[in-house]
Amino acid sequence: MKDKVVLFETEDKCSGCGVCMNACPKGAISLKEDERGFVFPQIDSDICIGCGACKKVCGYNNIPELNSVKKSYAVSNKNTDSIRKSASGGAFYILAKKIIEQGGYVYGASMEKEDDALTAKHIEISSVNQLNKLQGSKYVQSDVGYIYKEVKKRAINGDSVLFSGTPCQVAGLKNYLGKEYSNVILVEIICHGVPNSRLFKDFIRYNQRKNNCVIGNFFFRDKTHGQGYTTKTVFTKNNKQQVKIGKGELTAYIRFFSKSLILRDSCYSCPFAQGSRVADFTIGDYWGFAKEHNDQNMNEKNGISCVLCNNEKAIDFLDECKNDFNIIESEYSKIAKHNKQLNGPTEKSSDRDMVLETYVKSGYSSLEKLYWRKYPKDKVKYIISAIIPADFKRNVRRIFR
Ligand SMILES: Cc1cc2nc3c(=O)[nH]c(=O)nc-3n(C[C@H](O)[C@H](O)[C@H](O)COP(=O)(O)OP(=O)(O)OC[C@H]3O[C@@H](n4cnc5c(N)ncnc54)[C@H](O)[C@@H]3O)c2cc1C
């Protein structure tokens, strides 16, 4: 009799990265949403042969070898048009562009239309003018589908490949590849956790209903007013395409995301939120740059990325990209001082389960009401901040610096 495979004991021990589904030789695994919308693998016991391939690749069951950070940098893309599309300093774009120039393939999260809403999905890109799809942070769990299989095929074929994603996705891929490929570059974002796709879709639907429009694209971090959760919504109303720039924190989705109230269970005990890293490169926001460095070429308003090189491969590859960056060497301790997720996983607030229970019971609109009721000070603070022009705020900050 075959052994019954148990992939995870408790929900916080599964990141939903989907690598198990890719590794199953019989196609017995699919990802299914729970009542809150978080995806978990389900094994069809009629098809499963009990080989354990799924368990072997799981990044939580088998944490891959982690590397200590070898070199740390602050970077910003020299191209001002391109950096505006990136969440921070555009580190990802420059690394990805180099791979494509070598005739390679880049994988990352894109905002895609699905059902009557939007969702984040991993896709493959092989031309520079398509890279903008992967630029920018999508603050929702990305569906990787069977992309890990594609990456492995290309890796074996000798193609240059760059895979970018959350640390748990990179961990899964690393196990699935099973060995080091010199032609594969792994890039992880510093991550404080992900909400699920169903909740994000409901947020988009709520806004479509409220504004009687169809939303075609959504950006979490538009730079029109500098850095922060400034959202850009591209929508069609009365047959006319329009764009709206908004203050993200005025919405329950983004405020609850930034307060870590709607993240996946596993994010609160993430084994990858620490100083030793799973990917070749770690990229994130260089918060606190001006406190640590004085460099006129770096503009905090445009965004500055921190780049951690976690092995020699990353150091050599970054060297090939240096001409496209404003770049200065920094220190890991300086970066980690301002970036909580390099020091440990996000703390789980006592409100988090209550927020998700409210969503399950009464839907997304109840979260907007809950925001007013439970956090009125936050709401008022962001309303006032949305009214005051950004330039005025910047000037006041400059005076008091
Ligand atoms: C859910 C989430 C939480 C984050 N939390 C932090 C944090 O706490 N601290 C911090 O310093 N940085 C955090 N980041 C990273 C930060 O927002 C930027 O993505 C990072 O600084 C890289 O910016 P960039 O300008 O180099 O590239 P960008 O052009 O912004 O690059 C986008 C890159 O992010 C990847 N990406 C975007 N959305 C997703 C997604 N949903 N899942 C997987 N990969 C995705 C793309 O594949 C691409 O590689 C987070 C990002 C996400 C998506």
C-alpha cells in the first residue's frame, strides 16, 4: 500500500508557492483556495503514487542552503523614464535587461486580467520592451502556475535565465532545479508578506462597482508624487480610458496590507526573512538611504534600491550591469537597520484574524467599513495627507530636516 503524503501539518507551514504541483510526476496536485482565499496544494489520492517528489522540493520542508550577504549596494537606474515604472531604484530592470540582451529569458510577476478583475501571475519575457510588465510591486500573491517547469527546461537547455519572485518562490525553484546552474540568476525581493488573489480581486471589483467603470490595470506604487503607496488606476468609463492617481492608504486593502493585517499565515513565520539569503541577488527598498550616505546622484524621490549580492555569481553579474546604474557600495548593517524584513518575519497583530473573519463573513465592502470603525485616526490622517499637496509636504520636511 502506498504511503499517504502529508505536505504540511499546519497552514503556516505552506507558502502556496506551487512548486509541489510542478514536481508531481502524475499531475496529482492542484492549488485550491480556502475560505479566506489563500491557496493550498491538494493531493488527489486516487492519482498520487506516494513518491514524495512534492515534499522533496517544498521550500518549507527542505530549506535550501542559505548564503550570507557578500556585498551590499545602493543603486538607481540611470534611465529616468524606466525608473519611474519600478517600485524603488529599478534594480530588477537593469539585471533583467542584461539577461535579455544575452538572448535570455526573464520570469517575474505581471498584473494580468482574470475573470472580471485583475491578478498577479508569473510570466516569461524575452524582449526588453515587454519588461515593463514585470516592473513595479504587485502587493498580492503571484500565481506561478507551471513556470518552474519552464525555467528548468530552459536551464537544462543552457539558456540564460533570470527568475524573480518572493523568497519562498525562489526557495521552491532552487529545490526543484536540484543543482546550481551557472546560466540561471535567482533574484528575490525583500518581502514582508502577501495577501491573496481573491481578496485583491474583490478590492478591484468593489472599486469597479463604486465608480461604475472597468479597471484595466492597477499600479501600487506610482511615482507621480514621489515614494509611497500612491496608486494608479487605469480604467474605462463611458467608453473613455482614464487614469486616476490615489492615496493607497485611503483604501482598506492597501492600509491593511501595510499594517500586515491580511497576509498569508506562513508570512508571519517566514524562514527566509533574515540576514542569510536564498537567492543570488536580494533586492528591496533602500529606506533610510539619506541617513547612511550622502550622494547627489541618488534621488530618494525617484527611488533607491538596495542590492545584496549573496555569492560570487551575483557579484560578477552586477559588475556587467554597472554602467546602467548610479551605484555606490554600502554595508549590510546600514541597509538592515532600516529594513525590518532582513531581521525577521512580520509580526502578527492580534487584529489580523478578526479582519480576515470579517472579510469571509461579509465580503470586501465590510473591510472598508471596518477601516473607518476600527482605525479612524489612520483614516483621518491619510485624508488630511491626501489634501495637502505633495510639494508642500516635501518643503516642510526639508525645512525641519
Ligand atoms: C508583496 C511584496 C512585499 C514587499 N515587501 C518589501 C519590504 O518589506 N521591504 C522592502 O525593502 N521591499 C519590499 N518589497 C520589494 C519592493 O517593493 C520592490 O519590489 C523592490 O525594491 C524591487 O524594486 P525595483 O525597483 O528593483 O524593481 P521593480 O521594477 O519594482 O521590480 C519588480 C520585481 O518584483 C517582482 N514582483 C513584483 N510583485 C511580485 C509578487 N507579487 N510576487 C513576486 N514577485 C513580485 C517582479 O517579478 C520583479 O522582479 C516587496 C515587494 C512585494 C511584491
